[in-house]
Amino acid sequence: MPGWPDPTRAGDPPVAALSGPRAGTGPGPPPGADIWHIGLDVEPEVVRLVTELLDADERRRAAGMRDPVAGMRYVLAHAAVRTVLGGYLGTCGYTLHWARGPNGKPYFDGRWRRWQWSLSRSGGHALLAVCLTDPVGVDLEQIRDGDPVPALATRFLPAEEAAAVLGQPDPAGRHAAYHRLLSRKEACVKASGGRFLEGLRLGVLMSGDAATGGVAAGPGQVTGTGALAGQRWMLRDLPAPPGYVAALATTGTRLGRLRMFEWDWRQPHHRREDAGRLRRSREDAGRLPDEPPNPPPAETYRSVRGSPVIASGPRESQ
């Protein structure tokens, strides 16, 4: 992602930094995992419009948040997720329905069950990971300078990890190392559909960490212990916005090639009736959940490079 620090090292699986698919095409199936960065601070007009893409439960959850900024960011993240997934699946994102595992991990059943995805939100940013080969987990962590990192690391992390955090030469380095380890643990737990508390004792230091003089390395394998014994993940750090760290994990034996997409909201020039048209399209989709609405809101919003993000109709069933 242009302008972001890239923690990849020589020998890592290649990362293709993309601004989005070509105009008139979808992104195509992920060769390994696709990572979408989604900015969540945009004009209120966009938030009002894309709220209609969410289902009733998502809208209730957003409306129930005490912090209005958090509610708007929730709406934007879920609207983007639905739109991106709809682009892969060849359908309109607001027609999508998914189930959730015991700890909330979302998954498709039926014809789209091969598609795996994971969403993480933190502050004004979100990351979406999409994969066809293995269950995937992504985590984005904002580095919070006010956290009492030495005490937290000593209390919650394995001794080796706590030592790595405390061994950083300055407070900024300690905060970054601590949150990077948390991000790795959360990515693993999300990939397997577990609970975060179960992952706190996971050992996620990787061989390249020592070589960098900190906690920032290329891919590695993590083996579960305790409640997660018998599980394994492939793990790597991801590029992240300044002030954040991120990690990706899959339950497979290799990560494969990664593609990075930058999602940008286009401020559309809409008339008032556009929102009503989108609402009517949602109602049509509710009556015929397997069919695209007519007319579909293909122009609702697009990526900044102009590639469509809401498909005009189904392509190939997966």
C-alpha cells in the first residue's frame, strides 16, 4: 500500500500492491489471500447512503452504539465488506447472508461455502481478508501509547514474548512490539474461530524477529497450546497505516500469494431519490434473495480508480 511501512522480508510470498481491479472487471479469485484496506472516515452523506446495504441486524447494532463515530465506522466497514464480497461472488452485496460460528466467526454455507473471509476494525481503519483455500483471520491493532505495556506484557504474555517487549530500547518500541504480538494472536484465533483469551498464551514470536532487533518479521508457523493444542496456523505481519500493526493467519500449511487492495470511497453526485432507489432495490432483493434487483444500484459507489464494486448481476455461482 503506497506510503505505508512494509514489514515483508526477502523470501516472503510476494505481495502485489494493487489499487483495485481494472474498470469493468471483478478482482478475480484470490491466488492466496486478498487484503482490502478500508478507510472509515468519510462524509456523512456517504454513510447515510450506504446504510441501506446493511441487513436489519447490522443496522440495529450500528444504531445501538453509544459513540456515533463508532456507529458510522461500523456502517462503512460492513457496507464495504458486503460490496467487496459481492464483487467476488458476482452478486449484489446487500443480498448476502452468512452464518456465524459459536464465537462469532462469519462463514458462508451453501454454494459459497468455499469462500473464507475475516474483518478487523480499529479506529478509522478496517482490513478485510478474503481467501478461497483455508479459513483466514486478519487483525488490525491501533498502537495505544497510554497502555501500561510493561505490566500487561508481564501479566498476559509468555515469558519469552514479555522479555522481547521489555527489551525494546524505548517506550514507542515497547508499545509497537506489544500490540504486534496481540495482533498476531488475534489473527490466529480468528482464523480458527476461537476466543481471544484462549490465544493470549500462544507463542507468536517468529524466527525473523530477533534478526530485526524487534518484533517485525516475515511468515512463520504457529503451533497451538493449551485450549488450542493440536491447531496450527501460517502467520505473517501485514503493512498497516502509521500508528497501527496488522497480521494475517490461515489454518493451512502455506499462505500463498497475497494481493493488497486499497479501498477508497468516492463521493458520488447523487440526487435525493438515489437513496430511495437503493431502498427499493433492497426490498426487491428481500423478495427474491437469489436474484439481483432491477435496476441494481451499480453506480452507488465505486473504488477511487473507477472499478465497479457492486455487480450488476450474478456471474458464476461458486
